[in-house]
Amino acid sequence: MQNYDVLVIGAGPGGSSAARFSARHGLKTLMIEKRPDIGSPVRCGEGVSRAWMSDYGVKPNVHWISDEVKGARIYGPSERRPITLTAENAGNEVGFVIERDKFDKEMAALAAEEGADVWVKSPALSVIKEDGKVSGARIRHNGQMVDIHAKMVIAADGFESEFGRWAGLKSIILAKNDIISCIEYRMIGVDSDVDYTDFYLGSIAPAGYIWVFPKGEKEANVGIGVTISAMNDRWDVRNYLDNWIKNHPGYAKGRTIQQITGGVSVSKVRDKFTLPGLLLVGDAARLIDPITGGGIANAYVSGSYAADVAKQAIEANDFSQEMMNRYEKLVKNKFQRKHLRNWIAKEKLGKLSDENLDKLVDIISEVKMTEISVEEILKAIQAKYPEMVKELEELI
Ligand SMILES: Cc1cc2nc3c(=O)[nH]c(=O)nc-3n(C[C@H](O)[C@H](O)[C@H](O)COP(=O)(O)OP(=O)(O)OC[C@H]3O[C@@H](n4cnc5c(N)ncnc54)[C@H](O)[C@@H]3O)c2cc1C
């Protein structure tokens, strides 16, 4: 048996952030990771914005950046003319394509530098609860069962998170339309553009999209996410991607050097993702952006909030639900509004016909915008396709 102030479960971006900031607050912190190699195998498109990094002390590092892009392009089904988002009209949302395994290792190193202990190959197997409060976890470490007692537990165990459910949280279970099934090929010898991340919408990827994220000259992550409610068969998602590649000679000529699969949640912010003594962060708390499917930044941000509230709880020796609600409030203030808006947009976009999606992309791509605004888009729709205003107004 060992005692810590804070036990963090999972060493992804959410866990490393929680461990880093807990340790910085002077809390005795342990972060455990079930895999032997932090960040590996990679299950990620590896696109990340730079907007949040400076606020959270993450310095862009050539060691984990494989490509710095100027912007993103969004193509409608006909692929006529994309919407182009650049630093000028999308601000800091542009960013990098990273080497996720190296990134995750560096984030864990930042936690260790602040004094957190890090144990790999150490899965949490069950929850320790005392008097209705989560008080630690039984883990396997170096072939032995070890009970870690902690004043606060931060579960950062990802999309497939089990710890919250083991502890009794049912609120994080997802509806089918809020789960996206993904497959991605890392391809070489392709005609991707190093300056842009590209997104392709339409029936080629029902209620999802295909992405091409450049990893330098002639190399890219080419992936797809499809809502599982639109799938009849688990092979559908692969077939959609293979079909798209087949119809794009610049990619059909490429070779795949790595293949990954995984799931992402695209839900609204949940009502409840804490219990006395337990805070869920990142994917475990379902904090992925419902329209982009991006969750690295949100995981990191929520990890820092969790560390702040863990500190307050420990200082006050108060592990009540009321105290935990402070964390929920911080997360909701930051993400709830945006995620609700993006969730509605996701639901509506997923139901638009290819023809209407094309019209929408046409309109937005034609508007001269220094900053893309709802008002400007609506004005342009009114001028060009007045009959579509009703349908698109709600979406926009
Ligand atoms: C195919 C795919 C593509 C994606 N592309 C992007 C993208 O381009 N950009 C982006 O921002 N996001 C992307 N995401 C989402 C992004 O990967 C996640 O949002 C992000 O990793 C969340 O970080 P996290 O720390 O919450 O969880 P994770 O990074 O999943 O980390 C959870 C960690 O917990 C560990 N763990 C689990 N259970 C236990 C246990 N019982 N004991 C100990 N350790 C445990 C896991 O091994 C893992 O290391 C993608 C996801 C997928 C599946």
C-alpha cells in the first residue's frame, strides 16, 4: 500500500497535465499508465491547434512537430472550391501536425519535471472506495498488486475509460450518434499539401469526414471518422476510406506504412463527470469537440482544472460532491456552450444532402471574410440561395 495526495490514471495529454499541475501545486502525485510506452501505439490524426499552448506552458518543439500548417481547407462533396481557414480568418486555431507518441512523452516528462512519479505498465484494475468516497485504486505494478491510496483520484483513462464506470458514474455512457468510429492510414508517396490540413465532407463519410493531415513532403495521415449510427457493418468505415482513396489518384498511388483504428466521442458536455474524490478529465469526461473530433487541447486544459480543484479539496480536506462540482463548473464554463453549438451543427450537417453541403461550402468559400462570422455567411446565403436560408439558418 502506498499513499499519495493525487493519483492520476492514464498518461495521455489529460493525465500528464493533471499530474504536472498537481505536482506544481506541491501535491504528492503519482501518474500510472497501463501501456509500457507512453504515447504508443499512436491512435490519433495528430492535428492540433497552437492556440492553447502558451497559456498552459507547452512550448512548440521541433522534436514533436512534423509539419506546421498555414491553415485548413474544407471541401464539399464535389470538391469544387474549399473553404480556406488561415491565421487571418481563424486566428490561432491553425497549428501543427505532430508526432503524437513524442508529444505524449514530452507531456509526461513535464509532469515528472514538476516532481510527479510516473509508473508505466501499471494498469488500474479496480477502484478503492471508503465511506462513499473514491480513495484510490488497486493497480498492477511490476507483476504485483499494489493498493494506491490517494486523497484525490483523477481519471484520465481516455475514450474507453472504465474507471469512472467502475466508481459508479453512469452519466458518461454515450448514445450511438455520439460515437465516431475512425480508421487512418499513414501514407507515403502521396500528393498532399504541406501547408494545409484538408477535410472532406459528405456521403463519402456519413456524419463525419475524411481528413488528410500532412506529415511533411509526400507523407500524410489519411483518415476517416463515421458515426456508428450510420454504419451497418464494422467494415463500412474502412470501405468508405478505401473508396475515397481509390478515387483520388494523388493518394491511390501512395503506400500505407501504418494503420490505426479508434473511437471518439462527439457528445455535448455531460451533466456529471465527478464523484466525491474523483474527477474525470479529457476523453474520459467526453470533452472532445463534437464537430472536429479534436480532444488533445481539451484534455490538457481539463487536466489543469482538475489539478486546481484537487489542490482546493486537499487544502480544505473537503472531498464532497459540492467541492467536486467546482471542477464541473470550470469545465462547463469553458466548453459547454461551444460544444452544444458544435453538437447541434454536427447533427444538422450530418443530415444535409450532398447537394446542400456543396451549396453551403460554395457560399462560405466565396464570402470575403476577414473573420468568418455567422452574419456574413447568412447574408451570403440570402443573396445566392434564398430558398436555403431556412434550412441553413438553424445550422449556422
Ligand atoms: C483515430 C483518432 C484520431 C484522432 N485525431 C485527433 C486529432 O487529430 N487531433 C486531436 O486533437 N484529437 C484527435 N483525436 C482525439 C485525441 O486522441 C484524444 O482526444 C486525446 O488523446 C485525449 O487525451 P486523454 O488524455 O483524455 O486520453 P488518451 O490520450 O486516450 O490517454 C488515456 C491514457 O490512459 C491509459 N489508460 C487507460 N486505461 C487505463 C488504466 N486502467 N490504467 C492505467 N492507464 C490506463 C491509456 O493507455 C492512455 O495512455 C483522435 C482520436 C482518434 C481515435
